[in-house]
Amino acid sequence: MELTALFAHVQGMTAIAIGVIIGLGALGACLGIAIMGSKFLESAARQPELVPLLQGRMFLLAGLIDAAFIIGLAIALLLAFSNPLINVLRTATGG
């Protein structure tokens, strides 16, 4: 296999991986926050006196859910702009 074709293949597979990481991460974060929000509204309707306690915990969990997505986004950006796979390929082929 030609060296430029090998680099192109690695870059193409990396682009697909980036799309999957960001897409599934965003989908998971959206579903998680939506389910958590609906459960918060259910519990607030059942016991209105617990709303301040539940609201603080809901915002904490929303931050943790978003943090997991942002970590995935950072990994995807790492792969997009300074792909370590390309560097390994360069050292392995001597180019």
C-alpha cells in the first residue's frame, strides 16, 4: 500500500471516529438531561417542599453529564488537530 494512501486511510477513519464520538456523546448527554429533567418535574410535583434540595442535585448532575460530553469532545478535538496515530505512522514508516 502506498504511503500517502495509508495516511489518507488513517485520516479518513479518524474523521469517522470523531463523528461517532461527538454524535453519540451529544445524544447520550441530551437523553440523560431530558430523563433527569422529567424525573425532577415528577418529584417536584409529588413533593413541592423538596424542590430546593432536588434542584441543587439536579444542577450538579447536569454539570457532570455535560462534563462527560466535554471530555469526549476534547478527545475528538485532540484526534482532529494533533492526531497521535499519524505521528506513530510517521515513525513506523520512517517518513
